[in-house]
Amino acid sequence: MPAATTLITPAENRFFILSERARRATSLNQISRLLREHVTIKADSDFLLDTVRNLIMHDHADWLTTCSHEWQLLATLPYGINPSDSRQQWSHCELCHKPVRYEYHVQNKHNHQEIVVGSECVKKFMNAETRYLMVITTEDNFYAVAQYQTLTAKVPTVPTIMFKQPWFPELPGAQQPQARQVRQQTSQTVTTYLKRKTKQLPLHELQPSLTTYQALVQVEADVIAAKQAAEIKQQTAVQHHRQQTAQQAVQSAADELRTSPAYRQYLRRLADIIVTRPDRAAAKSAFSALKAPQTSRPLVNAYQFGLMVTEYTQTGQIQVRRLAMLNRDFVADLNQVTKALDQRQTTRFYDDIFNSCWGWDYHQAATQRTDWERLLSTRWGHALSLAWFEQLAQQTTPDTITAWLQQHATATMQQKLARRLKAQPALKPVPRQRLTKRELRTFCDREVAASADATALTARFETMYQLPATQQAVMLETLNYYYVAQHSATDHQAALKQLQWLLK
């Protein structure tokens, strides 16, 4: 045994170098230069890198096994015995360099190089097949190696049956005794054949073992195939589960985003820009002022948004099919919000024309004029004028209004106002069903001071707005409080604090 600190002995070094094909086929090739430069390699050698030391310690046994299969006993001269009793007359083993009386001649299977080794090195460096032939080759049958090679050329599975390790590792336990019996019977038959010189191959004697061996090979192959199929099935199931989990996580995150207030607010603000139909430069400028919700990747960039604005202006919808990188759900959501907003604003525009001309009673003419100017500033009112509104407001019956519109309005304007005239022939207000904070402030600025009391204020509100019941009730209560506060000389903040204390 080499010293514990010796990683590669001189004999191992020479064995590795001579086993050229095995060396090149394994990680041993990585230290070929090291083997040539250093006969002995120890763990504490100062020339040895840590990575090389770890490689040698990890692969050393595998190298010896692989190299051992590259050599075989020379069939024509498997061994020789030196007749001299003097050690000085003996040849030296070409691996360990010790004098040997029994000279075993081994040959490289690939390049046919022959070397002489001693029995100890045969046992140490050669594989089980060679060691077996070393023992079986005696003076009784000097040509056992040649006979063995003739037999294995005819029946190539014999070495596998006799020497392969591990032996049927995947074979079920029920067939293991049968496998051991096949090995035992084959070894006995071959050993009997090799112990005497003969040209008669034991093919008939081997046939039962060979037949059983092939059946066992098929059984093991079926077991291996079944395990592989089960592993593939399990891997596929695991992969499918991971994909489903990942898809569910992505979908859950997407659903959570789409229902979040930040996302809905972002859609509304984008829609606010789109429905005004700005040019691309104005759209990009307005877009840059918005704060998008936090997402793993941006929902939309300025360039993409500019294309959306242009598309909506031209077609009245958002699809941007050629921008494949955009999230389709986001595009659909934005299209839905934008179209709904556009419809509400369009409806509000025509409702406001009707209300500003006939439905609402203005306390001051200037207030009515302000509403008309606001309508003229929208994209629907660019073709109209203050004079147009003034003349329309002078028509006070459905018939006169219809007749005037036929002369001074587009077909769309006629259709929209005709529908409202049919619903409100007495020219009563068309109630609004939505209320913004700005509109609430405008209403209060105009109506609180002009209303005789809170009841008149809320009655005025109810003619102009018909919100959902709960919201309507809150607005009416708010207006009552606001009216009282505006007409009171007391400290409103102190009263509010006192109210909060009472409510607690």
C-alpha cells in the first residue's frame, strides 16, 4: 500500500501513461502533463493545485478500473518463468521495476504494445478477467488464454456473464438467484474448458446459461424502461404542476392588478387623454405626467400610447394588434374604459346643450354663457358658436326647436336633441346620473347663495341630478350641512368637532 499522502505511485504513473486510449477517454487526460513531469504525486506536493488534488482524489479509482480493461494476457506467450534462482538474473516488472521470476506478458488491446509485469502488478492493475486467466493458465494448459479468446470471439457475452460488475443491479429480487446461478454455471463450464487443451468449444454446455442470460437481460431492460417511463411521467407531472403553479401565480397577480384601485385609476386617466383625441405630441406629454402602477414590466410606453391615441381617433377603438408585446388584457381593459368614458362624455355633451338652453333656470345670464363657453371648448362644440347657442335657446317649443335645428344643425345634432325632446317635451331638465367633485363645487357656488333655504337647495339638486339612491341621500345631507354652515355666523370647525364627539 502506498503512503497515505501518496496520490499516484510511480507504478500507477507508468500504468496511466501506457494506457493511452483509456487516459484520453477520461478526466485522466487533464493531468497527462503532470504525469510526465512528476513520477510520484503526493497530496502535499508544492506543485499540486487544489483543484488537481481534488480531481485525483475523486477519480483515481475510476482511472484504474478504466485502464485495466485496456490490457489482456498475450495469447501466444501469457507468462514465462526465469530458470535462474538468482534475483540478479531476473527481469524487472515494467510497472513497479521490481525483479520478478514469473513474467506475465500483457498486451494493449488497441496498439498491441507488450510489457512484462509481475504477478503482484497483474493482481493490482489488471481487471478480473485478466486475473482469472493468470490463475487458470498453468503448465497443464499453457494456451488457455488463446482458447479463451477463441471462445469469446464466438460467444462475446461470456466475459460479461463471468466478470461484469455490478451484476444485474436492476433485476428484481425474485430473479437474482437465477442470475447468480447463470454466472456460476457459466464460470464452471468455461473453467472446465480452459483446464485442458482442446479445440472443441463448449457451445452446447453454455447454451442453457446463455438462453437464461438473454431472458434476464430482457427482464432487467423492461424494469429499467418501466422506471424510466415512471420517472419521465413523474418529471412531466412535476413540470406540469410547476407550470400550472406559475401560470396561476401570474394569473393571480394579473387579476389582483386588474382589480386594484391604482390600475383602474390609471386606466381612467389614460382614457381621459385618449377621448380628447389629442395629436401624438400632446398625448405623449400628457402621458409622461401620469404615474403608472407598480408592475414587473411597464404596461405601456409613450410610443405605444401615441399609437393608441391615433388608432382611437381613426377607428373609435383600441386594438393595436401589431404591438404584440402589449398585454392583451390591458389593451382590452383600456379600450372598454375609453369607449365607456367617450360615450358618457358624448351623452353629457348633448344633455348639457339641452339643459343649458331650456332645462336649467339660470340665476344670471353670465352663468349660462359660461356653460356655453365650456361646451364650445369640447371636441364636439368646435363647429358651434355663442350665437348658435343664443339662437337655439330662443326656441321654446319642440316644434320651433325642431324646425330651427333642421336649418342650423347637423344630422347628428338633430337626432340627439330630438331624442331628448321626446323624453322631455315640457323642456324639463335631463337629470345627470354622475357627479364629480368639481361639478358639486360648481353647483354649490351657483345655488347656495341663490336658494331661499336648504329645502330649496336640495330640491334644485334633485331636478339636476338623479344619482344612485345611497349616493343621492349622502349628497342631499351634505348639501343641507353645507347650506347651514354657509348661512351661520358661528365657528364651523368647533361645531364640527362637537358633532364628531357626539357621534362617537
